[in-house]
Amino acid sequence: MNMNVRLFGASELVLERLIELGYFKSKNEAIRVGLFELAKEYKVLPTKQEIEDYLVVRKMKSIDKDIKAGKRKTYTVSDVKKKYPELAGLETSES
């Protein structure tokens, strides 16, 4: 997600000091860490499983989009087994 954030006054000063003092390398990093700290404080931090599920679904959607756009080639199980004979003994739902 891309977004623009406007900071002024005390929040701008705090962000600049955090970077000047070397706590963070960039404004983006400081804001990301701040969001995670808020999530912990308000007990809304996702579990490791929720994060993993989200990332897996996002990646699968991206791959599916690439396949539909012709940017990725798909192979049948038999094609893979022919190309990689060392995999021929693996069990699959097609076997």
C-alpha cells in the first residue's frame, strides 16, 4: 500500500529526531515500527499464522494474475516428471 502522510509540529519534530539520533534509517522505517508498536499496545497485532496466510494468498493471487496474462508458463505433473526424472517417484494427486 502506498500512501502520503503529512506531519507537522511535534510529530514532525519527533520523527526527525528519531532519524537524527540513529534509531531509524528512514521516515518510512520509523512509521512502520510505530504502527507495529501501536498494534501491540492495542492488541491487534496479527498472529504469525495470520501474517503467513495473508502473504501466501497475496503471492498466489499474483502468480495467478501472471499465468492469466501469459507471463508464467504452467506444466503438467507428467511434464515435470519427464524433465526431472529424480521426481518420478513422488506421490501426487495425479498419480
